[in-house]
Amino acid sequence: MTIDDPIQLLRDLFDKAVEVADPMQSLAAHLPEKPEGRVVVVGAGKASARMAEAVEAAWGPCEGLVITRYGYARPCQGIEIVEAAHPVPDAAGQKATERLLDLLSGLGEGDYVLALISGGASALLTAPVSGVSLAEKQEVNAALLASGAPIDRMNTVRKHLSRVKGGQLAAAAHPAEMCALLISDVPGDDPAFIGSGPTVGEASTPADARAVLDNWKIDVPASVTAALAKGSSVVAPDDRRLATTTNHLYAAPSQSLAAAAEMVDFEVRQLGDALEGEARDVAAEHAKLALSLRGQGPLLLLSGGELTVTRRGNGVGGPNAEYCLALALALEGGEGIYALSCDTDGVDGAAEVAGAVVTPDTLAKAQAAGVDPAQALAENDAHSFFDKIDDQVVTGPTLTNVNDFRAILVL
């Protein structure tokens, strides 16, 4: 296979990964027949509005309320779409969550709930436990994001400070029947960690949440410490209120990686769809592997999962851009190696940028632009770095979310 434009190939692979996870392309096949009687659609996440749009394309106008990120709304005929903040929650999300819980509380036997849950639901479903204010919840959320803790550990804390996560959304709908459709954005695809598991029973304890805060040295307000000491209202996996809920994971990172792999006619090595770890450390490992494979190409290295960034500086960055910056430094301008790392939701960290690309010329372009890549990495300023050398990937809202997509092309 002749590769005339390596970066365009990598962009095409990323676009395919996103397309496969688009609810308008994939959700209808997993929808049950629309039940008789009252049907209510609820949901939250960066893909939830698109999921709602797909539901109404199949079922027609529906009653319901879905919460999505600012800029991610979609036109629906009956389902109300509310936009709120992500990754740090805001008052709009809190108000919408209270309305959603009120909607569910009025349901009874014979009613049916379709819950649409995707990545981002953890911040968008905002209902702090008694004694903890929204401002304090925001403070904890921001500290978790800067700590470098894995997503499952962050969600453990979020669950025990919430009245809606950890199975509590499903419990609120009982005794109505609930079917939850989920898009995974978490390593391992555990439904309990997608959006902090609002429809899934929770086995962890407040002590586990406290241990996360201690292990990652996260300072929290006294009210949070007191709330965890009192216990929490998460729903145990064997709680009878969950008996009327079924969870169906219908889209995951592995599917997007497989679809990308099918686009090329040369060797593909899947490095895993559930990679975790510090973005710069994983980048160093991948650079070493790519350099060892030069001369054996063309060869494509694919990986997914969710990397983390421990905030050390005050720059503008995200795990995908930081991965690319660390990769470029480790490759040292190595010929014949190109890479792309992007978040499939179009937002890397808190920036409206999906990620970045790396070429053999990345460091030379930085030198010509007067940008110091090592300093940018030290300051967690990867987005600014790639902006200055015009190698950002900007997609706008993709309306789905199966987390990171990384591709390294070795020629």
C-alpha cells in the first residue's frame, strides 16, 4: 500500500473510529420495541443528546429529559435537551438533575424508562449529598482532575458525594422498568464506572473514597470529610430496587479500534483498548517501541483507553496533546514515524481541541517557531505548543465518546 499522506491517513482512521461510535449509526440496532404505556427517556453524557436523537428517529417523539455538555445539544421532537458544564459541574447541571430525579419519582409499575448514559455523565449529573454545596463539589472535582488519579478512582469519590450516582438513578425510577443503554469511555468497559454508574449497583464504601483522596493527596473541604464519615446513599448491587433495571453496553473503544484497523491493508498491532497511566510515561514506552520497528513498516500501532495528567504547571493541556508532546520529544525527530492522539468526543482535557499530530518535523517546526517543547511539557502546556506549530486536531463536538484514540504509523 502506498501512503502518500501519512497524516491524512491517521485523520481518516480517527474519523472512522468516531463514525463507528456515532449513536445515529449504531444505537437503533440495540433499541427494544417501544413499549406500550408511558415511556420516559432520561440520560446524561457528552453523547446523550445524540443518543436521544437516535431514539426519536426510531421511536418517534418521546417524553423525557437529557443533560449534555454545552455545545452538544441536538434537535429532538419531544425529549428536552439541557446543556450544562463539563468536566467541572455547574448550577445548570444541578438544576437539571433535580428535575430529572423529580420526573423519575412520579413513575410507577407499568411505566418504562430508557436511560441513555455516556462518558461525561459523572459531571453532568450533579446532585451533591446533604451538607456539601455545589461550590464544594466543584472544588473536589477540579482537584480530582488535576491529581492524575485514574478515572475509576475519581468516580469512586464522585459516587459517594452524590445522590444520583452509584445506582441511585435506577433506584429513583423503581418500580418502573428501566433499560439503560451505555457507551463506554472507561478502561475495561465496566458499566459501574461509565458516568459513575448511575444505573449500576455500587460495592465500594465511603472509606474507599476517603482512601482515594488520601492516596492522591487531595485536600477537600471539611464538609466533604464529614459527609464521607456519615456514609452515603449509593445502592448496593443486590438492592431489590435494581431488579427492574437492565444495563446494555452497546458501544466501546474496542469496536472503534477494530474499525480503524480494517481500513489498512498492512500489519496492525493493537496495543490495548484500555490503557491507563501518565500520558508522558505511556508516550515514552510507545516511542521506544516505534523506534525499534523502523524499517519493518508500513506498520500501524493502535491503542485506546484513558491516560491521565498530573498537573505540575499552569499551561493549557490534555492527556492526548501531552502524550503527543512527550512522544515527539522521545522520538527526537526520528524519520518515518507519524502519530495522532485524540479524544473521540472532540475535547482533550477542558480545551475545545481533540488532540494533536506528530511528524518527523515536529521538533524542527517548534524550533522555527521559537517554542521549547521540553518547557511546554514541564508546564503541561501541550495545547499551546501544538497550536503554535499548527498541528492541533480540531473537530468540534463529535456527539459521541469512546475515549482516547491513538495511532502511530511506522514507515
